[in-house]
Amino acid sequence: MESLNIFILLLVLGISLFILSKAADALVDNAVELSKIVGIPEIIIGATIVSLGTTLPELSASATSALHGNGDFALGNAVGSIITNTSLILGIGALFGKIPVDKRSSQKFNLLIIAVFLLIIPTIPYKIHGNEGLIPQGMGIAFLLLVPIYIFFLLNQEKKKNKSNLNNRKREPFLSSKSSPLFFLGKIVVAAVLIGLSASLLVDSAEVLAVRVGIPDVIIAATLVAFGTSVPELSTCIAAAKSNHGGLALGNIMGANILNVLLVTGASAVLSPEGIIVSRDFYNIHFIALGVILSVFAYFSYNYRFNEISKKEGIFLILIYIFYVGANLFTMV
């Protein structure tokens, strides 16, 4: 990989991102079909398989980089994905349709705020006593333990919302010429293998590219890789906004952001025996950008004058993302 031409490296990076995204989509789709065959309710499918599935690219890329001993890259991908989702992805979605900001979305946003505080605050004592912060392995274990609690909360919320429908809904038989559970299980295994291979290629090519052109790998992880692994959220957001289901788009993005903290960062920390070193760049750029974006979104969520994110607010969110990318590039000068 080190001897490859820079254009070949970029090609490998782009192809691995594409395969990673498509394989994650295929895994989710086939997992949903398998769930229908074995009779799992739609509520459980939506709150678990779909929510977790859209975070698979970030999880696979960050976990792979953590196994390579590059925790900076793993954390940069997770934090960068939250920033990308809440600014660029949500902003683009708003260009295709209005995204309502209601009480339910505010509840999920509250959970995201809590998750972000849980991510940043414990690193500060390490930063005070040195030049860098730290996410210890034990903190990663705590994050992973919070994942089932969060999923249980989602299930409980969805059950309350759909209680009346659940009592009257009958499960329709799944019709397919290839409806054997083993058929879909095989496709899930193939998709999982592709995810692992493409994630490994993605991380390897990104790390070599960073060294070759002199860009810190955390910047590549927080921008280019974070955008590439957020493609599932982008496609879901645009499709939902176009069909006047902006609330679904917002819910998916908030859920993905929370899982980026609990699952992606948690798994990466667990796979890093010495913990994840939080470099000064995170405190100078990434955490500040995250705070600004969440503050702007909080204004949209809690201000009674706003009940939706429209094109105007969407453009503003996109501009924030552009400034974030510019700040990353400025640090290289």
C-alpha cells in the first residue's frame, strides 16, 4: 500500500468507501427481510437493525483503525461523523423538504447532548494534567454497556407511539421465491465480510494518504472518511425529506449520532488497551465545532419560533460545515 501512486490511493479510498456503504445497506436490508421471516415486529427492526445498520460504516472503520493502534483516527471518524450528520447531512436534507423539530426530536437531542458530555467531560482531567486527553478502555466498556439501555429506551418509546396499531396489526406473510432464512443469512455473512475488508482497505489507504501528502490522519478521518461513512444517513435523510417524512430523517440522524458516541467510540476504546489519546486538535477544533453545531441545533429545537428546519436553516447548517472543513485545512498552513 505504501508504494502505490497517490491517485491509486485515492481510487482505493473511494472504492472502499463505496463498497463499505453498499455492503452496510445490503446487510441492513437482508437483516430486515430475515427478521420478517422469523416474525420479529417492525418496531424492533426499526429501533435496532436499521438504527445500528446506518452506523455500521463508522463502526467498522473506527474499530479497524483502533485495532491498528490508531485511536486518533477512530475518534476523529466518530466525532467527524456527528458533525457531518448534524450540519451537512441535515442541511442537505432540508433542501429537499422541511424537517420538523417537535417534542419527540427534542427528546432525542437531549440524549445526544448527554452522550456528548459523557464523551468530552471525562477527558478534561487528563488534559489538565498533560497536553492531551484520554478516553480510557474502561470508559469504552461503560459506553458499550449503555448501548442496550439506549435501545431499550427506543423500543419503549416506539411501543408507546404505536401501541394502538400494534394491537390490531397482523403480520403479513413474507412472499419470496427465495424466502429461506439460510438464503438471507448467507447474504448477511457475505455483506459482513465485505464490510470488514472494505473498512480495512479504507483505513490503510487513508493512513498512507495522510502520510504521503502531509495531512494529519485525524483530519482525513474527521472530514473525508466521516463524510464517506455518513452516506447511509445522507441517502436516508434525502429520501425521507422528499417524501415529507422529515421527522424520520431527523430521528435517524439523532440516533446515528448517539450511537457514534456510545457504540463507535465505545468499541474503539475497548479495542485500544491503552485507551484513545485525545490530541489537542480535538480541543482546538473538533470539540469546539461540535459545541457550535449542537448550540445552533439547540436554538432550532428549543426556540418556540421554530417548528421546522427549512431551506434557509439548511443552508446555514451547510455553511457551518464548510467553516469546519476550512478550520481543519487552516491548521495545516
